Amino acid sequence: MTPPEAPVNGDSAATGITPPAVSVCLSVIQKRPDFLRAARARRQGTAGMMVQGRKRGPDEPAQGIRVGFTCSKKVGNAVARNRAKRRLREVARQVLPEHGRDGWDYVLIGRAEVTASRTFEQLKTDLIYALKKLHQDRK
């Protein structure tokens, strides 16, 4: 038996096909003030990326995990930046639901020449390491 074909009109909910979004429990940070608040918070660098993380305050109503992605022009031209961001999105989709914390914002920043060329397993390991460091209590 062959699987049903995806509908042409984009209505994938009726067929049970999940869209290639970040994840059901993750929402994407899109507004500049949210990125700036994350930039002033904790950060952890790894070989493959920089991760910024902050716990949202009680005055911010959004629940769940929010994640943003950015790559500067140092990463390369538009093709290279988009490739690096695609890889970061997939890593976040696989790692954050298990290792991220509810009520936190994370921003993943691509590194020049490394994010796009590093193996996918290494990127996953980098993100897990960075999350553990971000969530440690600092004295």
C-alpha cells in the first residue's frame, strides 16, 4: 500500500502529514527586541555555534520554548547563511524539545565556515553541551 500523496493546496493537517516547521512545542523568535533581550543574557560558545539563552520573566505571557536563528555575513554569502540556518533549525528541532526548558528563549548563531561544514551529530552534541552550561546555576 502506498502512502497518500500530500495535498497540493497545502492542507497537510487533514492528511496527518506534519509540516517541516521547527517543532510543535517550539515557537520562533521574530522580533528584534526579543533578540536583543537574549543578547544581554547568558551565552555559551561551542565549536559549531554560539547559543544565547534567557529565562523569560513573569510579565512575558508566552509559554513553551522560543528559539531564534541568525547568521552574520561573516558566515558567507546568502546561500551559505541560509544553509547554516537550515542546519541550526533542524538541530534545534531535534534537541530543544528534550534538552530545552519551558519558559526560555534561545538564539542560535552560526559560525563562519564551521556551522555549514560540521557533521550533524557534532552540531547536536554542541547544542546539548551549550544548553547544559546555560542551565547551570552560576554563583
